[in-house]
Amino acid sequence: MTEGHRIDPVDWDAFEADLHDITHRCVERLRAARDTPWIAPPADMADRVKITGAGQATGPLFDRVFTDIVPHATGNTHPRFYGWVHGTGTATGVAAEMVAATMNANMGGRDQGGAYVERAVIDWLHGVAGWPDGSGLMTSGTSQATILALSCARMRAFPQVRAKGLAGLPEMRVYIAKGGHSCVKKALEVMGHGADATHQVAAPNGVMDVEALRAAIAQDRAAGLHPLVVVGTVGSVNLGTYDDLNAVADVARDEDLWLHCDAAFGFWSRLADAPWRDLSAGIEQADSVAMDFHKWMAVPYAAGAVLIRDEDLHLKTFRERPEYLAAGGAGLAGGAWWATDYGLELSRGFTALKVWATVEGIGTKALGAQITDNCKQAAYMGELAEASDVLDLAAPVVSNLCVIRPARGKATDLAARLQIDGDAVFSTTMVEGVSCLRAAIVNHRTTRADVVASVAALGAAVRAVD
Ligand SMILES: *Cc1c(COP(=O)(O)O)cnc(C)c1O
């Protein structure tokens, strides 16, 4: 093969024909989402995908992809998938991913159109959060966004941390409701504070007890610790509950703590109808917010974002420009807004395009209506569980989460049974020490009929337990 032709297709027409075929198979897969539940990987899956490095033409190569890989996805594209908090994906997102790969823009910085798209997404998020302005960055998800947010919080309190690390600093504490997400603990571990820097505040019915928060802060101060951040949970993974953010913000202000909101999926109830739209009232007082697009906004994985109120602080925390990254006035090295100044990554993909395309293409009204529907479906699932003689609702339905206690049988066995049979995907959790089935409905393909069928299948599985 001649120089310059090793990697690109030699025959572009043949490649285009292959790509049409691949596109067709992708669309068929989306169209048939209802017929493609999760299918466990076969015993020889590892052998099938083992790298030979031999090289293969596009047509047969993607035959392998569609035969050996595609069928064994997690199945979260299916209408009766409610496990964990998995987004469903959109057709618009599929198109945007292909275009983004075609552009192959490195979104770390430089003067390019994509930076304006990313900033447009961040600006729009400020509006949804009720912020007049602010800073922010797209991330791979809420876990990464949390590291960025907590780093800014620490920088505000201890500006010497970038040069000196943790040397000489007091032991810090970050407060989060019991049942809040483990990404906060992980962030504190990688930041060098250790898991013990997380203080889990009592949360009756899944909502942070603000008096217990005040007491914990006072106690920690008396013990010589430094209370740094309070995390408001905006949609808990276990129960779909929301902290009273206005009350939490009052404590943060009184105690001079940074208020971070973990709004991974719960942020999007702000697009829904009342009463769900008001669940996150008070988020406009936060210093930082983390959220995902790949859950309730159905943008294909992975896509999240962090919002930081104070842009100067955000830059102070992450900006690092050695000589090979110096900004130029004109040309590609120009451009005022370089994403790398706001986070950990230098090279990064054009995540913003699939988000921008989803919001612009589908529109906020349709997205909001979808979120409203999911909340209504969760409430309906709760009603059906309560009406069943073998099921019970384990906790009140607040948003899009419904947690069901079976009269007998182990929740993990029941969930596995339904998954293997292709009936429905619930995950499991513990509520007050009892193992339960959990549905987090962030699925735009789910219908009321799916909810009925899923609860019926679960009831039948419980009845089959002897
Ligand atoms: C999913 C989730 C996270 C973690 O987000 P990733 O995007 O998976 O990193 C954090 N908090 C809550 C409430 C979540 O639901």
C-alpha cells in the first residue's frame, strides 16, 4: 500500500456503501428497541473479541460487530429497562456522534467553532439552574464533575493547595445526606482527604436532616476539623428524594460552607411540570452543580457537566499554561475560552455536539414532557405495587423512582429472573435493612402498558417462589 493510503479507505465509494449498510443496521436496531432486551454475553465472548491485529475489511469487520458485540449491550435501550439510572439514548445523538467523529475536533482549546457550542450548552445550563451567569465545563459524567467542583471549593478556602498540597492544612469534612452518592466519597479519596472526610448526615425518608447537619458542623469545628462543603442531593439514587436545598443553603451561608449540588439526574425535573419542577427549588443558590446528560436527557454515553458559580475561582483552580500551550492573539492558538483551563483533561472529545443536537433537535418542551411522563409512570407503578397482594411500596414515590418490597423471595434473585427472561430490568437496593426491587424510570420508550406488564411479571415471579 502506498504512503498516505495505509489508514484511509483506498476506495471511498466502497466505504460509503459499507457505511450506509452500517447506518441501516443501526437504525434497524433503534427501530426494534422493543425486541432487543439485554442478552448475556456468551461463554466465549472474550475469545470472539480477542485482538488478532490481522486487519479486516470494513464490511466483514462490522458484520462481526453486529453479530458478536451489539446484541450483548446492557439493554437500556429497551422500554422495560429501569435498572440503576441508565439513559436510553436518542437517534439524534447517534447522528451527532458520527458527525463529531468526522470532525475529530480536540476540544481542549484553540479557536474553533466547537468551543462556542460547548459554551452555549453551559450558558443554557445556567438558565435551567436559575443562575444569571457563571462558569462550567462538560465532563464525562457526574463523578468527574464532582472532583472538579470539590477542587474549586477547596481552592476557595485554601488557595495555597495548588503549590503545597495538603501539607499544613486542617482535616476537612464534606457533609452529605445518608444515601447520597458514593462519587463524593471517591472524589475525596482521589483528592487526598480520604473516605473519612465524608460525613453522612441523617436523612429520614431520604431527605437530609438540616438540624443534624448544623449539629455535625458544630461538633466537627469543636474537634478542630474544617467543615468545607455541604452536598445537596438533588434526586437520590436510592429513593429519588430531594434535599430541601433552600434550608441546606441557609446552613451553608451561616457556616461559610460551599454548597455543591449532586443533581446527576434530578436536575432535569426542572424541565418537568409542577409539582416535580419545584423539587429542586434552591439550586439557584449553589456554588456548584454536577449533572448528567446521559441519564434523563437520553444523550448517548458519556456526557455530563459541572457548573461553577465563580469563573475566576474556576480558572484559578485549573488553569495551567506551559510554553507549548501559550495563547496566541490570532490563528488557531487564539480564542479566549479554552476548556483545558477549567478541568483536568487537555485532549477531549466534542461531547457538546450530541448534547446541543439533542436539546436543539428534540426541544426542551418535549424533553420536559418526557420527564413528567416518567414521574407519572413511577407513581403508577407504586399504585400497582400497593394494589398487589404479593408486592408493597417500600417508600413513597417522590419523582421517577419506585422501590418495591416483595412479600417473599430475595430481591436479587427476582431481579435476575426478570432480567434473564427478558421481562423487565429492575435493580435492587436496601430500604431500612430490607432488600427491594428498584425502578428508576428515565426511559422515553416506557409506556403505561410497560409498567403494567413489568409489575405483573414481578408479581408472577414472587408467586412462583415457594
Ligand atoms: C449516576 C449518579 C452519579 C454518578 O454519575 P456518573 O455520571 O455515573 O459518573 C452521581 N450522583 C447521582 C445521584 C447519580 O445518580
